[in-house]
Amino acid sequence: MAYETILFETTGSVAVITINRPKAMNALSPVVIGEIDQAIAAVKADDAIGAVILTGAGDKAFVAGADIAAMSKMNPLEGRAFSRAGQEVLFNMEQLPKPIIAAVNGFALGGGCEIAMACDFIYAAENAKFGQPEINLGIIPGFGGTQRLSRLVGKNWAKELCLTGALISAEEAKAIGLVNRVFPAGELMDAAMKTAKGMAAKGKVSTRAIKELINSGYDMPLERAIPMESECFATCFASPDQAEGMGAFLEKRKAEFKGGLDK
């Protein structure tokens, strides 16, 4: 499929989605949001893809925010529609049964920070900057930023970042739990690809179960979440990957997982 604002490439079992508007600092317009959603749907439908890397074109920005020129002309109804569209795409990313790494190669501000938080974890270049500066525009985060940020870093940090509009470095973001790992800029994509290939080689049923369980059980009382784990644990035994994984361990060889999400 041809895209206007993103690049979609595959390297073996890993899909790389690159937001490709470097002259606009990869800002999120309604078109970009729609094309990301189409790419996520394509990943979901392709059994050969086991993991995704999401990044931005160029070396200055992952996504510097939503397209302010487009937003400046919106009325309240259009603003709500834009917010809901962005939220839906981010939910689709979270619900994708395959892991997504955000490879943040520069500014991840506003919608950029929000879309990174909807990935399963974040790898960042040393020059990356994170923030929710919407308050400086007289608005608030609209793609889930007030909610995902507080769940990732706690209420106090979320309030400081959203209420001040301040930017933080990659190392600061790592210190508060927003970012998993920080790399020199030239090593970021290689590191993300190495991790993505490793995840893509795992069993698909168990990968999906882990992602679903952590996402859905995080806000549940423990006594309600634990039984869900038992059910998913049992489901794994219906996959040929369980026999392969345990057989390989007992035979002291590397497992070759070939099962699909339907078995």
C-alpha cells in the first residue's frame, strides 16, 4: 500500500513504521494518524510480522507534536473528533497482539510523547527530549497524555510535566520510568532492531498473552488479575510453541517457534 506521510518497511519478521514529515518535525496531522492506523492494521493481518519499531524520519524529531497549523483552525467539534481519532489509533497500538518499540530519535512532544507511551516500551537516543507542552498553547493533551503519563511515571511527575509544559532529557525520562533505555543516536535503531528481532522470534501466543495481561491487569485488583493469568497460562499449552519451547529446553537446543496466533 502506498502511504503519503509514513514509510512502512519490513526487515525479516520486524516491521518499521517511520513517520515521514521531517520538514514538519514529523507532526501528527489527521492524515498521519490515519496512515499509522492503516499500518498497524497491516501488521496485525500479516502473520510473518512479529514485532514493530515506530520511529521518526530525520535526526531532529520522533514526533514534535500534533500539527498546530491544522489544529488552529479547528472548532470544538473538530477538536473532539481529532482527539478521539488519535485516541483510537493509540488504543489499536496497545491492543496489537505484537510488541511495538518506540525508537525516539529526537523531540517527542505532545502527541509525540503520547504515541511513544502507547508503544510497549521506549528506547531513546541521547539527544531525545520528552514533554507535554500543550498548556503553552492553551489546551491539554488530547491523545491520552494525562492518563498514560500518570500511569507510567506517577501523578506528581505527570502533573509537573503537563502543568508546566517543561521538556526533559532522555536520561531524565529514563530516571522517572518513562524510557527503558538510552543509546547514542547512531546506535538507537540497531539496538531497537536487535530487541525487536528477539521478540519476533518468540512464541506468538505467549507474546500476545503477556502484552494483554500486563495492559489489562495493571489497574485491576490483584485478586481479579491473577485468575486471568491462569487462563492465559493454560491457553499457551494449546499452542505447538509450548511443546517446542519445552522440548528445546530439555534437549538443550535453541527453540524454533512456528505457531500462529490461532494455535
